[in-house]
Amino acid sequence: MTEKHRPKTRKDRIMDAALLIFAEKGFQNATITEISKKAGVSEATVYEYFGTKEDLLFAIPEKISNDTFEESSKVIPYIKGVEGKIRAILLFYVQLYQSNPDYSALVLLQLMSNKRFRQTPAHEAIRKSSHGLLDCIREGIADGTFKKDANPYLIRSMLMGTVEHLFIHWHMQGMPKRKPSIVDLLDSFLEIVFDGIRTRKEDSGTTLYLKLEDAKVLEKILPKKDAAAKDKTK
Amino acid sequence: MTEKHRPKTRKDRIMDAALLIFAEKGFQNATITEISKKAGVSEATVYEYFGTKEDLLFAIPEKISNDTFEESSKVIPYIKGVEGKIRAILLFYVQLYQSNPDYSALVLLQLMSNKRFRQTPAHEAIRKSSHGLLDCIREGIADGTFKKDANPYLIRSMLMGTVEHLFIHWHMQGMPKRKPSIVDLLDSFLEIVFDGIRTRKEDSGTTLYLKLEDAKVLEKILPKKDAAAKDKTK
Amino acid sequence: MTEKHRPKTRKDRIMDAALLIFAEKGFQNATITEISKKAGVSEATVYEYFGTKEDLLFAIPEKISNDTFEESSKVIPYIKGVEGKIRAILLFYVQLYQSNPDYSALVLLQLMSNKRFRQTPAHEAIRKSSHGLLDCIREGIADGTFKKDANPYLIRSMLMGTVEHLFIHWHMQGMPKRKPSIVDLLDSFLEIVFDGIRTRKEDSGTTLYLKLEDAKVLEKILPKKDAAAKDKTK
Amino acid sequence: MTEKHRPKTRKDRIMDAALLIFAEKGFQNATITEISKKAGVSEATVYEYFGTKEDLLFAIPEKISNDTFEESSKVIPYIKGVEGKIRAILLFYVQLYQSNPDYSALVLLQLMSNKRFRQTPAHEAIRKSSHGLLDCIREGIADGTFKKDANPYLIRSMLMGTVEHLFIHWHMQGMPKRKPSIVDLLDSFLEIVFDGIRTRKEDSGTTLYLKLEDAKVLEKILPKKDAAAKDKTK
DNA sequence: AATGAATGAGGGTTCATTCAT
DNA sequence: TATGAATGAACCCTCATTCAT
């Protein structure tokens, strides 16, 4: 906000150009020459700032993912309830990916499958977000929001995998304008997941699923009709 | 079964070697020299069978994914119920990916983000499976198994995205031996998804979800103990 | 004439195909594979008949140029006068080149500048024709048809060079239909050359070229006006 | 003249080396490796300056033929008479070809039969010279120097074809020292051609070609015997 | 005689990277 | 700090040619 609006530094210009070109043609098919040309500097200058083509690649998500993590860190603590927190974390992701398609293309198509990227400070921030998600899920299990037997890793894979898959497909189709944007889908998505892992009654008691041949028997055990009302009326 | 167990053809040996090396070092970092050496043929021979390095890359999933699709096509029709079908389709995938890690690494890390691969006959088979999934979901919505307002594309992205994410992570961590293998996770995973999108009442009779304060009441209505057994007790 | 019209031998089919393809794409850019395919034989068969790609190249003009030389040898001796002989030799060439464009393309564009071709039996026949031309010229000089100081080598270069140049240009322009075909040009061409090297007196009488300062003197020797008319004394 | 005699640039060194090697072994058999070695630069440097092996080939005649055309353009206009102009144009060619045998070998043996070369700026200069020749011939026809029915294209083919043929033969024989060099031959050559296409009467006065049945009449008009001498009056 | 299959040998081209200025 | 110029190091791909059958 109070940032001085100084002209982009050479370094920034290089990274901007690199993001564009890496996203467009992939890491291997992008050339330093092309990037330097787009950035308006010489090739040697690129090497002044980034020792290696791969260093340049990894430098791009570093700042962005850190910023995103920090920003989300400022907000998450104020959110009550694990479901809300999870929603918030994913929303950060989805918004970032959606508002910056080059970045999401870079991360999802170029970096995600790069083993060396996983040992990078840039990936650290992503891992922290991912870990935050895991913590939320565990917390939800611990506090009874989610089923005791839920597998947190599986849940996290569902959350991240679905979001990533949606974006990958979006990119692969040439990023068409979507009626329900991915952001729009988020709540339906989360509702399905949460619905599948939430405890039915909360904490105490036992939830049984009975298939009754004859509804009349119900009368014997259910004095009140509304006992049949379920969480998922919607 | 009655196949003559003839020695692997040169072509097969080349594809085997290529799969190994592509999976290990990635398409760009693999060299034809290395592949031909591992296959025990000359480089020129590689080009006899595959016009291009990329042709070789794409030839590998072509056979496998077609075979898998055909095999699954033989089984799926005999499965009653969309949930079973969906489970079967995913199981085919997961088993293929798990039993052939090089192949899953190739597909998930090298090919999935390759735009040209998407215009390939090899990808066609994958797309057909993916479309089969979509059809099942739609069928489930139509026949009342799933909620009317479920978004089939979202569901599919959940199914595929989760599975892919699990495998990608597995690969990225160096394919550790997992206690609950990904195949093992499949049912828990599907239960969550189905649980989130199923309509609560089923076709005949009435399915009731009772929240019982006291398990003893069951004795009144359930003469036989096993009557309480349900499709998805878990 | 009495040749049995047997089906083309494999060898002939190969040479036909080679002529076509060599002429079209040049020696270097033609491939044995393509030639063998067009000939309807295997590559190995090409090597049965011709030890080398270059051998195949050289084999093509061998027969043709020998045939042409022989044929012209049958005719030339019966022609009286060196000019007629020269005309006949060139006519053979021009007709051959014009009626078989692939052959002339091969000879003029591929072979003429190939040093090894000059040591070839195929070139021998060409050289013999060329030498025949030289002999005619010398004979013409000796018998007083041509000027004593004419340079036979120069004359021959004029004769061959002009013809070749006309054909090379024709090929380079894509062999357009020409109104005056090259054959048609031959006589005008020869007339110019002969005119330039002929001694001025013809057979009978004496041809004198007088430069008259004063046209009036003509009246003294030329009773009829029109006797002086002639640009084209021939 | 006042040019600083700076050391040859890398680009020049590459072109020099390429000319040598292309002329010696032909375009196809020359390798970039060999050229770069002879030029004392790396192969990559060759590609810095010339994007392609063929680009390098075409770059060589570009400069030379342009220079030659320009130089000749400076001189030609000052020459009176089409014969003199034609002689000048050809002399430029012959001198260039003779003084730079590698260049003439390149042009006559490698480039002349290269179809792509004909669409090259390098060939444009050659075409301009060639067109200049044509213009001179036409001018000669128009101003009465040459016969009205002379075919300019044929004449040009005679001029160029002969010169080229002389040089091609010279190269094919290993460029022997010639007693009458090709330059030396030029005038005899032109005299033959001109003689064959000139109108007999010259500008002033009237040139008449008389065929005299009886040489005695000459005595009436030609007091001096030597008036009849002239094959080569000029 | 004919060929399917295989390959040795090499060439053009590309680029990330370096370094003197 | 910035860069123009240069290159080392590979890699993909081609094809004439061979040989067992």
C-alpha cells in the first residue's frame, strides 16, 4: 500500500519475462535469449542476477508463494472452525491460481513434477500451506468435527488434488472462460468433502445407518417424527 | 495365456528401455543414445521404429492405455450400480499406476502437462476412461443415486485429481513403501466422495439414518443381529 | 528395331526411377530409399545392381550418351560439309536434351560439375561427341570454310556453351513451353556463329566486303540498284 | 583506398574459409566443422553470423556480385556504343572469374544449378548484370548496330554461355595455366559474335557487302589493292 | 536373385554459460 | 553493473551400406 511505485527493477523485469515465457513454452523450450530479449536486457545480465536457468525458474515462485503464505497466515488464525480455515486456505490458492494463470501454469505444469523444485525455498512455502491444511484436518479430527477414522493425508490429497486437477484441465483446454469459475466451485466442492468426513451427530453417541423394511417399526422407537431429519437436508 | 512366449521384439525392448529412462530422467534429459544402449540396439534402430524421440514417448502409453481401457471395458458392463462402476474404473487406474510405477511417473509427470500429448491416440484412451467416469456420474445423478444438483465435472475432477495427486506425491517422495497402499485407500476415498453426493433415501423401502442415543433400542426392532449389516459398513 | 519388347528389367526400372528422382531433387537430396520405392524394389536390390549411389548416378547417362553417339556416328559421315556436320551433331544434342528433360537436367545440373563424372565411361561418349565437334571445326579451318585464325576450342565452347546455357536456363525457369523451342533456335544460332567465322568468299566467285566512302561509285559497277540489297546474304 | 586496413573480422574469415572449402569439395561435402576450423573459430560462431550452412553459402556471392555490379555500373555509362558496353560487362565477369577462381568455381559449379540460389539477393545482382547485357543487345538492335531480326535472348545465351563454358572447362581440367587466357580470348570471341549479328553498313557512310562475280570490276573502283583487306577491320 | 532389418558414421544445429571490456 | 561476442558440449536425426536369410 505504501510501497513506493518505483519503476520495475531489471531483476523484476527478467522474472516477469521468464514467467511469461516459461508458462507459455515450458521450461525446456524457453531460451535465455528469448527471455532476455523480452526483458530488454542482455543474456549476460540474466546471469548476473540468476546463476542458472533453473535458478531463474525457481526464483519466480519463491516470492509469490511466500507472499501468499504470509498473507494467508495473517487471516487464518482469526477464522473459527476447521472447516472455515480449510476453506480459507484453499480459497487463497484458488484465487491466486485463477488471477495469475501464468503462475499457475508454471507451478502446476512445470514445477510440480520437478524433483529438484521440491528442495527449494520456493517449495517450502507451498509445503507450509499444505502442512497447514493437514493441521486443520487433524485438528478437525481431534475436535470431533471430522470422523475419527478419517485419513488426513487422504483428505488433503482430495483437497489439493481436486483443485490442481481443475486448474490443470483448465490450462490444458486453453483457459476458457468458465461459467462457474473454479472459485465458484469451491464451496460445492468443500461441501461434498466435508459431508463425507463430518461426524453425523457430534462427539458423543453412535451413528447407525439402518435400512428398514418396514417403516412402521419406527413408530416403536421413534416417538418424534423429526428424529429422521438429517444434516444434509439441502 | 496361450501366447507364445517369444523373446521380446526389438521394438518392445526399445519401448521398455525408453519407459525406464523417460521415467527416471524426464523426456528432455533422456537421450536416444542412452535408450538405445539400454535396449541393446543402435540409435538408428530406434529411429527405424519410431520416427522421433517424441513419437517414442507417445508410443509407450498408447499401447498400455488402450489395453487398460479394453480390459476395463470388458468388466465394467457387468457391474451393477454406478458406484460399483466408478469404483471399478478407478481401481483399474490405481492398480495400473501402482503396479507400474515407471508408467505412472511417465504419464503423471511427463505427459499430463504436455499439450501435444493431448492430441495423441494414446491420450484418446485415457480420455475415454475419463469420459466413462463422467457418464457413470451422470447416470448416478439421473437414477437418483447421486444428488440432482451434483456437478459431474467437479465430481470427476475430485476422483481423478485425488488419485493423481496421491500418485504424484508418492513419486515425489521416492515411491516409499506405504502401509496403506493407494489401492487400499481407494475405498475410504470413494466412501467419502459418495457419502458427500449420495441422496439419503434409497430406491425401495426407506433408508433412515437414525441417531440413537441408546443402542439397546435396536434389540426391539432387529430380531436378527445381522439385519443391521449394511452395504457400506465401515 | 528387332528388340523384343520385354517387360522392363529390374535394373531398368531402377535407373528410370533414379533418373526421375535425381533430376527432380538432385543427387545429394535423393535417397536410395526413395528410388527403390519408386522402382518397386528393395533398397538392397539397388545395391545388387549398382554398387554405390554414385555408380547408379553414373550408370544412367552411360547408356544414353553411348546410344546417342552411336546414332549420330551413323549419320554424320554421310553429311557433306563441316557446317552441316556441326549442325547435325548439335541437333542430336539439342533433340536429346529437349525430348528428355530429366536427362538433360541430370547431365547439365548434376553431372557437368561433378569432377568424378569426367573420369567415367559415360562421360567418354560425351567427350567423343565434343571431340567430333572439334574435329569438324578444325576440318572447316583446314578446308577454308572457316577462317584460318579461328580458335577451334573457342568455337567449340561457343557451340556447346550456348546450347547448354539455353537448356540450363530453361530448366531453371521450370521448363516453360517455349514458342521458339531450342531446336528452333539452332539454325539462327549456327548462322550467327558460322557467319562470324566463315571466310567471306563462298564456294564459287569471291565475296568482297567493301566500305564505300561514296555511294556513287556503286553506279559504276552495279547496273541494277537492287543488286546491293542484302542483309542476309546466305 | 583510405580504408583502414583493419584485421579481417571473424565474419570475413568465416566467409573466406567457406569459399575455399565450398569451392574445393562442393557444398554438400563441405562441413561446418572444417570451415570453422579453417577460419579459426568455433562451429557455434559460424552460426552466430550465418543462421544456416546454406545462408553461409549464399552470403559469399552476395557481397562479391553486388560489388562487381556496382563497379561495372560506374563504368558502363561512360562507354559509347553497345559493342563496347557489352565487351565491358563481359570483361568484368571474365576478370572476376579469372582472378578469383574459387569464386567462379563456387558460382559456376555449385550455385548456378541451385534453384534456391535463384531466389536470393545474391543472384539478383547477377540477374541485373545479365539484364544489362540484354538491354545492350536490344539497344544495339534498335540503333541498327545489330540486325533487326536478331534474337536478344539467344545472343545473351551465346555471350554468357560461352564464357561460362570456358570457365567450367577450365575448372574441370584443374585450372591449368592457359597460353591465351580467357580474358585474352574475349575479343576474338566477341568479334565472332558481333560479326555474326552486325548489320553490314556502319553509322556513317554505307557498308555494302557485294558478291562480285568478276573480280576485275574492282579495279574500276579500287585504285589500291589493300582496300580489300579486312576480316578484322576494327 | 531378392530383401527385411540393422547400423556406423557423421553432420547440422542449439544453447546455456562465460568473460573481457 | 552490463553486455557483446564467443563457444563447449551435446543431441537428434539421416542414410548409404551391409548381411543373414
